[in-house]
Amino acid sequence: MAGTELQSTRRDVLAEVPSAEWGWSGETPKLFRVMALVSAAFLLLMLIGNHEGNVESLYLIGTASLLVLIVVIDAVRRRRLR
């Protein structure tokens, strides 16, 4: 009896997702990757400006590099799963 209480059907799992009512209950990983690269490009474009110190430049380059690194790691992991 306890085994049947722990088992959930696919319908129960989908009903718990708030967006299931609208007919969509997935993520868009491709959009997330593209937006991360667009954000990294925007951060690098911010290097062109009137700031005088290099601390701002280091933060911009570091954050952009981190975003690109995350996208690359995600791409490598996705290829390994295939």
C-alpha cells in the first residue's frame, strides 16, 4: 500500500507545473544560451566608453568570460550525453 502512495502518474506531475495549464511546460535552453552570449557581447561593448579606471574593465571582461564559459561547459555536457 505504501508503494502505491509514493508512485505518481505522469498526469499528477504535469498538473503540479504552473504552466501546464497553458499547454507549455518546458524550458528553452537554446534561448538561454543565445541570451547569455548576447549579454556577454553587450558587456564587452560597454568597454567602449568614458571610464578612466581599469577596475570596471576587469569586471566587465570577467563577467562576460564567465557567461561564455557557462555556455561552453553546457555545450560540452550536452555533446557528452549524446
